[in-house]
Amino acid sequence: MNYLVQLNRAINHIEENLNGELIVEEIAKEAGISKCHFQRVFKAVLGETVKEYTARRRLTLAAQELARANLSILEVALTFGFESHEVFSRAFKQFFQMSPSEFRQKSATAFVHVKPRITKAYIEHLYKGITMEARIVKLDESLVRGVSTRVNEVNSPEFPKNFSIISALWKTLREQARDFSYQKLSLIDSDLNYFAGVLVPDEEVLTQLELKQLPAGEYAEFLHIGPMSNIAHTMNYIYGSWFLNSGRDRGEGPDISLHTEKTDPSSNENEVRILIPLK
């Protein structure tokens, strides 16, 4: 069976009906699979149930509506299928760690636990572009030297510009570092500051470059496989599915991308280790 095509049909049906009633039997029928088998395949391939995906997508769209529209919280709740203000507020707070009114007051348009739409390219990436089960690792405190600049958010229209920005930054690092034999890595923090650098043994090395300290602690490690142009799929899976299902919370510190012997940003064989700090 071509589960990729069938799941894509199911996702399209869900997305077209997020502000209406969604019945699993009808979604499975759209996919051309029996209800029981469809639910198993959906969970196995995408890492979440149909109910979880639907609720998270509705909450994400509701948050976007709260940020840009003048509708009341109740009107937004009813638009996306929540039966009352109370039910919506409870689900919203559980998902975003703040109430709808707090979210609106902060005018939050970027949030960590966002659930982007699943696409055919995303499903293909899950098949071959990422290790879906994280390896939990412990890292010692370490020092890095490098150069930094601000980049665009993963799901923004400006995101494709990041590749030329980051390429230029690595060129700057190579010119300034002189000694490029250390472990290469990149960091990105919650303010979208991208840091291209190397691990150094002490503060006296490469003093012409910025110095940062990576905190010791537990990290969730994933292997991204494929060109860096697909990195948005990996990050969307980590933040849009893995964290929501793992029972773990994100810790303090930047996301880390450790280069490997196979790191080549434009290659289909590219491999990068992604490490996310955990509480």
C-alpha cells in the first residue's frame, strides 16, 4: 500500500475541515483504509493520534486568529470546534502554557509548541530524513568560539533567506578562525540568533572570536539526514510532535547542531546531530 499518498489524502481532508466536524471513520474512508488500520498507520508514521493532530492544529490556528483578529475568545473557540470558552481555555493553556487572554495581551505571534500543517514532503522526511526516537544524552559544560547573526523563524516566509545568511556566516568563520580543526557546530537561541562556531578546550583559544558557554545537562539528540533545506521538517517534528508526546520539557540554552563526518549542507547524504536541552 502507498501509505504516503493515503495519509496525504487524510491530512488534506482534516485541514479542509478543521473548523467543522471531523469523524475518524470519514477521514479513514477518504484515505481508503479501514478505521482501525488507519489509526494504527497514522500513529506509527506521524508519531501522534488523529485526535492529537486535529486538536493541536485547531489550537495553532486559533492562536493565530487570536493574534491578528478582533474576535472574542468565545468566537474563536466556537470557530475551531470547541464547545465552550472553558473547554477552549483549558486546552489552550495546556498546549501553550498560557491562557488565551494572556496570549492575546502578549501579542505572541511566535511560540515553541506550534503545530504546523503536515505536508507530503514532511511525511517523506519522516520516512528517511530523521531519527524519530530521540537519544537522551548528557553533556558536560563546554566552551565554543565563533561568529553570530540573526536569522528568520523556521515557519516564516523569510526562512529560505537563512541559507545564504548562514553560508556567508560560515565563510566569515573560516576566514577568522585560522585553526579549523576543532569540532564544528551551530547554535540557535530563542531570539533567533544563529551562532557558527567550534568547540574549544579553554578561553585562550581563538580569542578573536565570540565566546559562548554551553550548559551541562541532558539533551534530546536526533539525527537529521538530507540537505539543510529540509531542516524545517526536522525542527517541526521535534517541537510539533516529539516534545508534545514525550512528557519532557525543553530546558534552558540554545538548540545545538553538531557537524559529523558526513555534514555537507547541500547533499542528500548530509548528516547533522541535533541536540535540544531538556529540563
